Amino acid sequence: MMKISFYIWRLILLKDKMVLKGYKYRIYPNEPQRELIEKTFGVCRLVYNVALQVKMEAYKINGTKLSGMDLCYQLAEAKKDFDWMREVDSQALQASIKKLDRSFANFFSGSGFPKFKCKKTGNPFNVPTIRAGLIGKNPR
């Protein structure tokens, strides 16, 4: 049985102070949920890597700097061609592109150049809004 730990961060306002609290949960997904989570890991990694390659090629060929929104529009077009990309949460895929955008912003601020993701180094993905399809019918 696969066990997954994840954090939920909550911003709490206390008397003019903002406190960021983290809650760690461990879930025990059943087989269909585990398959969906693994597909989401793989497709998010693929979207990140392809978006990084597209940004690098666009800059090398045309000198064009693609924004995250440009890549999200291209993602929507790619999902029309590849049915298997529609099986995972679209917000998780868009969050991968936003993460790449943040990596480039950090690079221009002095951090290292964004690297391609591999299967070995952990597979985080973000889902801004928890949907019932990811964790079952009743998410509470």
C-alpha cells in the first residue's frame, strides 16, 4: 500500500500579524487514486520539461521570451491533440508552468538556470483547488 504525505499551508491572520501554518497529512490512496496520482506526477514533469525546452528554443531561434500565459495557451492546444493529458487535473499542469515561470524569475534575480526534472528527484505537484476527482467523491 502506498502512503503519501503532503502539506497544506494555511495563512492565518492574528491581530495584525500573518502566520503561515503548515499541516501535514498522510493519505492511503486506493489503486485508482494511486494511478491518478502517478499519472499526475508524470504529466506534470513532462509539461515542465517540454515548457522549459520550448522557452529555450524560442529564445535561441527568435530571441523571443515566452511568458507563462503563452505556455498555458500552448498547453491547451496540446491537450486537444493528446487525450492522455486530459486525464489529470488541468490546474496541476498550469501550476507546473507557473513553477517554471518562477524559476526563470529567480534565475534573472541571480539564482541558477532552471533544470529539467527527472523521475528520481521527487515528484511534487501543486493543485491550487482540491477537486473531488483527485481524492474521492467527498473531499472532507
